[in-house]
Amino acid sequence: MQLEMAVWISDFMDGLLTNPPAHLSVTKRMNGKHPGLAVKDERRLILDFYQHDDYIRGGIRQLAPGMEAALRKFPGVELSHPPRAKYTTIYVRSAEGLNAIRLLIGLPTQTAVPSHLTATTEPVQPSILQPSPPVMTFPRAASSGDLFSPLPAQRLASAHVANPQQSLELPAHWREQVRDWPMFSAGALNAWLLFVGVSPGNSTRDGVDLSAEHWLPTLGVRHPHAGHYCDDAGFWNKVRALTNETLTPFLPSSADPLESFMVANLARDLNAAPNAADVERAVGGGAAHLKRVLLLTQARLVCVMNKPATPKLIEKVSAWGWQCSSQGVVDVGSRARAEYWRVAAPYGTVLVTQTGQHPSMYVPAKLSVHLRGLAERLIQQRSGRKSGER
């Protein structure tokens, strides 16, 4: 429970920081080792708060009349008035208690919290806020719970909640997000693991469905192309095997790892293995699409299936303002080595590695061990076993 609460609080703060509502200014702060946020409107500082293990401690600069009683209606919320202090201290110790912060800073309250963390409470009437502020439409507020958790098991479970019928069609509120989705990028919207190719290749078995609907991402269910399609070169079978071997240790035994990955191609036409000029053009033309995929899926582990393209993509990612740092090189084949990078994306830490697109360019067992090791590193960092990283 403590770890889950810590993850839930941290992701709530990440969402507020990376996608603040129009009427608020949100600034990142640190108090020693504790991450925090300062929330202001155009007139004043409303609240500054910090995460301490599995709870939030904040300072309210000015408590509006009637607000204290409203805040106390949420389980796990405590308020105190230090002697001679000009502010009120708030403690939030439950997932539903985060609704108290949303109410305090003028956001609609949410009842969508993980069922095992939810406590029964009398709803707070939003009429005490006049005028009503704009509604924040950040995907993390969906009823799915935490669809973009940095923990793969929690992410997939939330995707199943968001799509209980296991439909191949995305829920309506997500379809606008994937408008004009390009062909040859296929997989799950909730992908924790992302493979990036330069070219979709020209190897086919029974033909490729070129309809736009065929390529739209799925949610918590196998994609009809990424999850089932077989090409003559065996690329898709290899990618699915790598996905299974990478994610299986971190998911419940009943879960399907193929519901948690995506393959995004930079080029948008069928062609053979690209030469150096093709790689340059694909990276230049496809980097914007890759950024869209990363921000949409908030993938945590990325494997670029083309070694020459990887440093060029890292340059593009750095140009977005995302800090990139090389973490080392590992052996993934008889003569193949893979470098990997830590990327500070707006939504948290991402690890990016590289390999050859053709299966002959790496030893699958060695690459899967490498990917699984990176996944374990990410999960350990997110579980607090390594401090100082999101």
C-alpha cells in the first residue's frame, strides 16, 4: 500500500506539472530530497506541497471561507494551524485525499482512484468555487486510474479498467488524440515498451492492410497487426518474443505482455532496408511522429531497431529539451554492441537502447536479457530503491 500510494501521488504531481490547467501556474520545487510543486493563480500562491514517502505535506497560504470543512470531508486529510503561522498545513495520506488538493486549487474533483485505495466519503459540492474554473483534460484523470503508470503491471491493469469489453476500438475520448495516425505504427496506447523502426520494410506474407483504421492504437488489448501479423523475414515474431521475454517477469501470470507494447516506424512507406541517406531522411521526417508517440503512450523503455539512426534520434530528442545521457554499452550479439541512454522526458525517466533491425544483427537471448535488465532498473528506480530519479 505504501509503495502504491507513493506512485499514485508522484504521478498526480507529474501530471499537474507537465500539463497544468490554463488558470494556474505550476512550478517544480525541492525540499531536501522531497519533490514538490508550487501552485499559483494570477494573483497569489495558492499552495506549495511536497511528497514525503507515501503522503503529501503542504502549506496553504490563504484558506477560503468554508474550504476547511470541505477539505476535511476527504478521508486521509488533516489540517493544522501552527501557532502564529500565516498559513495552514495540510497532510494528505490517501488516494482519494488527492481530491482535496484538486478542490483547493480549483480543479474538478475525481472519484476515479484505484479501487483498492478508495475510501468512502461524502462528496464535496463544487458550488463553493465561484466561478467554476476550466476543466483540466489531462489523460491521467481518466476513470482508468493510472493508465500511464511507470510500473507496467499497474499500467496494464488500468488499461483493462478503461476498456472492460476488450474492444479493438478506442474509447471515444481517445480517438481525437490519435487523429491522422500514420500507417506502420502499431500497438497499444498504454505501451510501456516501445520499439522504433526506421522503415516498415517490404517483406509481407499475405499482404498488409492499408486502411487507416487498421493502424489505430488499441487500449489494453492486442493490436491486430502488432499482436498477430507475420512477415516473411520473421521481424514481427522476433519483436513479440522480445516483448514477452522483457515484460513477463514484471506482470501477473495471467497478463498478456503483448497488450503493453508498440512498434513505431519513422518512415511511412513500404521499402527495403534503408541506406544511410534513407536513415537521414527517415529520422528528419519521422522525429516529430516519434515525439507524438512518446507523449501519447508515455513509454518508459524504448528500443531503436537501427543502430545508425539511434544517435541521430538522440540528437533530435536533446533538441526537444529532454536531457539525454549515455549510460554505457552492452554486448547483444557475436559482434554487436548496444549503447543505451537515460532520457529525462516530461513525464519521467525513459531508457533508450539500440539494436539492428534485422534479427540476424543480434542474438535474441542476449538482447532480451539486456532489455529485461533495463526494465528492472526502471522499476527499481520507480520503487524508490534508487533515490533522486522519477
